[in-house]
Amino acid sequence: DAEYCREAGITWTNAPGCNSASVAQYLQSSLILLQTLKGINLPEVTIGIIGVGNVGSKVAKVAQELGIRVLLNDLPREDREGKQGFSSLQTLAEECDILTFHLPLYKTCHLADDAFFQSLKRKPVIINTSRGEIIETGALLNALETGLVSDAIIDVWENEPAINLTLLDKVFLGTPHIAGYSADGKANATRMSLDALCRYFNVQADYQIIPPAPSQPRITADTLSAAYLQMYDPRQDSNALKTHPELFEKLRGDYPLRR
């Protein structure tokens, strides 16, 4: 409650973007799996990125490196920077084969509702790694069942940890809110938190936050895509959740080392 904190004289801070590279890695591996397992030829498709902040900007770079045509939608940035470089939701609905959400939960609750899914023209894959409440669960289920969307990759859910098991069963990848859970993201958050404390108390910052060494520092693969999947393969997290959805919180709390 930021307003209460202001009135009570309580200073608060956060760590924006600390895990943005980790989420981009999750998207990168997911897109590669769509190509290798679902037959989606990435250089022939268009991805729409809804929300182009710390995370969305890195996702755009990942998509471009994979040869995907990228459309960006970010109303606050468009208001500040002008319309050039940004597209409307209607344009994304008409032209995109993949739609990925990277929004805060602010005036965006159930942005993806029945009307949104009805507006889609190309039966896209839906990806959500931001906030579960941005997508209306019943509307997404209906869109999957009626073919308005071709598939979904969901890391964040309404009513976590009591997630909708029917939706979990239907999605291509379903993971327990861990897209940003790398050791690097946690190290960044720790560093940013300590930096904030040092600034507040006027203490000299004198420390190093170094994530643990990767368990497999050398990777051998025939292709770059195969190497990326060795670095991180979201199927492992998806299989774990689909096998034991009742362990949602445990799968998050005991998340293994990931670089």
C-alpha cells in the first residue's frame, strides 16, 4: 500500500528488472520448443509483445535474434515517446502468431478477456509470464477449446497456488511462476536491495554478490538452439508441475540452481 507508506513516513523500494534476463531466457527456450516440437517456423511468424519495459525489451531482442518479426505494444511508452515503433492491440490481434504479456497488474486485470480472444485473427500462441490476473482464465480456456488460440505457455496463474487444473492440462507449457527464478536474478535483486539500504543509511557499499557457478560450465551441442535448451529447458519445470500441481509452492520454494 504505497499511499499508506507515504502517509506513515515509511520508505519502500523495489528491484525493477532484476530478473528480466531470466524471463527473457524462459521466452527464448519456449520459442525454440515451439519451433522444434510444434513445427512453428520462427522466421515466418510475428510476435506481439504487450508491455515493453525491463522484461519486454529483452524479450524483443531475443525474438529478433531468432529471426521473428516483432510488434510492440506499450501505451505508457507510446504516450511518452510517440506512436512510432509501437502498434495498437488491434494490430497485434490481426497480425500476430504469438502474443506474450509483460505487464504490471495495473488497470490490466482481465485485459485478455472474451472480447480480446474473439478479436484474434491468426489463432496465436498465448504466453504469460507477468501476472496471472491479466488473463481471464475462463476466457483462455474457451479460446483453447474453440480454436481461437492454438496453444498457450503459462507461468503465472489466477488464484496461485490454487491454479486451474483444466488449464494446466491444456497448455503446452505450464510452470509454477518461476520464469524469473535464476540465480542471476536473485543475485541482482539482492544487490539492488543492499544498494537501496546503503543509499538510505548513507553507508558505503562494499560487497560483491556473485551467483553460484553453473553446475555444467561447459556445454556441447550440435546447434545453438540445442545449447540454449541445455542451459534451460522449461519442459522440466512444466512436467514437474503437471505431475504434482499440489506442490506449486514447494516447486517455487525449492527451485534448483539455474544460471
